[in-house]
Amino acid sequence: MIRKVILDSVAEVNKELKSEVLSNLNNDTLIFENLDSVAVLDLVIEIENKLQQEYGKFIQIADETVMDEIQTPFKTLLSLTKFIESKVKE
Amino acid sequence: MKKKVAFLSNTVTKPINRFLPQYQCSSFGINTIAQTLNTSIDTDYLIILLDINYFASDGFLSDKSFNKLADLVSLLKIFRDNNSAKVILSNTAGNFLDINSSINIQQHRKVFDLNQQIDKINNIEDMTVLNIYQLVNYYGFKDFYNIKNGFLFQAPWTKVALIAIADAIIENINLFNNIRKKVLILDADNTLWGGIVGEDGVDNITVDENYPGIIYRFFQQQIKHLKDSGLLLTMVSKNDLSNIKEVFSKRNMPLKWDDFVIKKINWNSKSQNIKDISNELNVGLESVVFLDDSDFELEEVNSALGIDIIKISTNNPVENLTIFEDLLSIKTLNISNEDKHKSEQYLVQNERKNKQKEFTSIHDYLCSINMKITMFLNNTSQIKRITQLINKTNQFNSTTKRYSESEILKMMEFYQIFSFSLIDKFGDLGLISVVIVKDNNIENFLLSCRVLGRMVERKILYLLTKSNNAALTADYIKTTKNHQIESFYGQLSIEDKVDDKGLKKYYFPEKIDNVDFIKEKK
């Protein structure tokens, strides 16, 4: 479920970016590296919106690490999935 | 080529761009607000999107918030002078977090007062308000704002908000360029009330305080508001006149019989009745919208006239309450004083026409209606109506040169811009003519078509000659519609010349005969 939320959200944001890397995602695909800061923000907003639709409540996923090149949980599809799973469980 | 939209905001607006693919978007940070508004910007539309923190200190509004708004309005006026871009300024929704109810109420009052002040920018040419307050009320604060993202990224909008704001921006841009419909043509049975009066009887149609009658009352109230915003209401119904009259006299409804300027209640085809309405009101069929519950009638009208039609739901009348929400063609950014009284003006005009029939000559009639004309010079308080006349009048318009509000204000420093209002025994017709004069030359003379045929133009030329105490000249540029002014100038001038650019100049004598039956009002 969460993986689908992420894949759909990335696809939504990638409609404008048209990145080939982001259109063929696997666990190790580097997501953050292929997004500019506005696109990261777009992705945060998309994921939060889709999580709200799925779970019927607002789940905040953004924190101060999101835009941090080293700590960001948006590094790969795998790291992002784990991060969102932890947020959903909170 | 995409139109350009520039954002000026204290939030990050780039996420909105995704939902405005038809525009080329750019943004300016709020730190540069004075600099941005003081210069010329290469954009078609400037969207100033300010969340509460622009006006508030640490999230709360105070008296200083109003000073900040006053500063912003001053900057906008400077911007107006240097730019042709249209401006959309957001109002504010305030802080909905409930700290303490009395503080909250105080804050809401301040938000309301602040928004009332923001609303006044509608009076500045080519500026309008983006109603964020309404959007937040509609979607709810929690679905609209993400407080943490606001603090983290200066991006407080949820996806719901981004789409709603983008849609509202698109609607406002469209409204800047909208040619508004003028007339609503309404069916009666199953449209203004539930049921068929001829079959169910006047006491059994549903339009009352109970369900579903309450829905029809709400719908009528919406239509009444549209009338007050300048749309003319007319009725087309296949019915006996007595039945419909009985409904309006016996049933207590928001809409009254006199709210409809024309009623066509007969058994003729609806397309014929609509054509007659269009002729009687002297408006083109492209300016009318027809609402009916019957597919047969809608199809008959559509195939015969090709006008805009709207289907009224009888199975689920509550759907009808959202019809006008999405109907851009009846919306307007500004409602002028003139708009508010359009129906009354039409009815008075009709009374004039009926009275005219009682007289054997037009001269006798004109002498009987006590016309009084007032002349104004460079009157800035009339700027909206002067601009409207300059840009809307086609028939009696000597050069059809169009000017914006700011251009006219500037011209008032160097030109004589005369305006004329007229009253008669039936009522006040308001401002009906504008004449632009420079060095005793009439560069533009225009008269509202509502007063054509009353010899008002003669009186105006007499007053201008008297006021300037000199022989006047006048420019004329021919169009397909303005032949009336050519014959008027031709009758009174002593000479005319055409230059090599096609501009015709008329020369008038030093004295023009007075028109005695139109009195000058001091």
C-alpha cells in the first residue's frame, strides 16, 4: 500500500519533470538526487495527500531531515518506504 | 505563447505552478515587495498571495496589521501607474487554531475587518481579490493548511489548497477577460418552483419553508442576487398568464413579479419568445442564457437559436443550487452602481416608451418630461463610469478611441474631460455622455445609446460652446456603427475637411442654438 502511494506520487511529480530515472523505479533508485527542492516539496505534498486518502487522516511526513542531503529519507525508494511506514505507525 | 503569471508571496508558491500549466510562472520573494512593486514587471498577471503571517506578528493580527495593508495598497497604486499587468491580491483566512475562544473571536473580527479593507482594491482598475477566506471556509482549515510544512518550508498549502488556489487564479484571470451575459431567461414551472401550476394549482406548487420547497426559495434568492448584480431577469413560460400572476400574488417568494423586466407567458414557441425578448431589450442572443427543466424546450431553443442553455433538475432540485457557481459567463469582478439598478432603469425606460406613444410628436413628448442636464469637468469621482462609457459606447462615439482608467486620470491634467448626467420626470439616468476636449477641439464625443433621440447631443454641444466661449472643432473617424454622430456633426457644422490619414474635422459656428426644453441644472 505505502509503496503504491510512493510510486503514484513520484509518477505524479514526474509528469512535469519527465525524468527517465524516476519513471523506472526500483528499491535502489536514487530519488532525492533526481529532484530539485521544489520537486521534493511537491513529492511531500503528493504523498501526504495520498496517505490522507488511503488512511482517512492526515499523516505528517515532512521534518527537518527531508531537505538534508545526507540525512534525507527521500534518498532511495527503499529508504523512503521505510520512512513512510514508520510515520504511518506513529 | 503562454501568458505570464508572476507571484509575489511570503510563502513558497512554486508548488502551485504544477496546477497552472497553461501559464508561464515566475515568483518574487516578499523581501523585495517594495522594489518589485516600484518597478515595471514583465508579466500579464501579478498574483500577490499573502498568508496571515505577512500581516500578523507571531501569528496574531494587531492594529499594526492594518498599517501594513495601507502600505501595500500605496505600493499597488504606484505599481498601477507603471504596469499594465492585472493584479490579483489574496485576502486572508486568519489563524483558526483555537487558543481561547474570546481571543479567537477577536482575531476573527480583525480578519473580517482586514478583508473588508483588502476588498477595496476592487475599486482600483484591473485589480481584484483572490478569496482565500472563502476557500478555507469551503474546504476547512485542516484540509487547507499544513502548519508544519508552513514553518519548515514556508509552504503551508496542502494539495487540496494548491488546486483550489490555482483554480481560483484561473477563474479570476478569465473574469478579467470575460464578456458577461446580460439577460437570464427563466422558465417558471419546475424551475422557479416545484410542480406545474396549471395542473397542481397555486396552493400545491412547492416553494415554501419545507423540503423541497425551501430549495426553490434558495434558488430564487440566488437569482435575485444575480439581478442585483446587474443581470436582467425575464420569464418565458408556456402557461396561462393568469396562472403565473396568481402564483406571484398568492405565494410568498423571494422573487417578485416586477423583478422580471419582460414576461412572455403564452403558448408560442420558446425560441420565438426569446427572439422577441432579445429584440425588445436590444441585446444580442449571445448575451442571454436560458434555463428550463424540459429537454424538449431546451432542444427547441438550442436548435433554433444556438444560445447558451442550462438544464434545471427536477429529480434532484438541490443540484440547481450549484448551477451559478460554475457559470463563469454570468460572473463579474466588479459590480458598479449602474449594474445594481439595471432592472429599475429598464423598467423606467419602458415607461418612457409607453408615455411617448401618448404624444403625437416627439418634440411635444420631449418637452413634457422635464429633462435636466448637469455638466461636470474633470470629475475624478466619476472615473469608473467615464471609463465604462468610453470603452463600451459604439453607436454615438465620434472616434471610438478607448482609454484605461489611469490614462483618463492622466489626461484630466491636460484635457477638458466633460461628463454629463441627465434626469427626467421618470428618474435619474446617471452619467450619459463624455466629451474629451483639447484646445477647443472635440477629440471624442460619446453618448449612451439609452438617450439617443432626445436631442441631448444638441444641448451638450450648446453647453460646450458656451462654456469654452469659442467656436469648436471636432474629430470624426468613421466606423461601421457610428454614422449617427456623422450626421449630427454634419447638420451643425459650417465646414468639414478630411486629412490624408482619413480623420475628418468639423468646424462649428461660435454660437450653437440652445435646446430650451432641456434645462441646465446647476
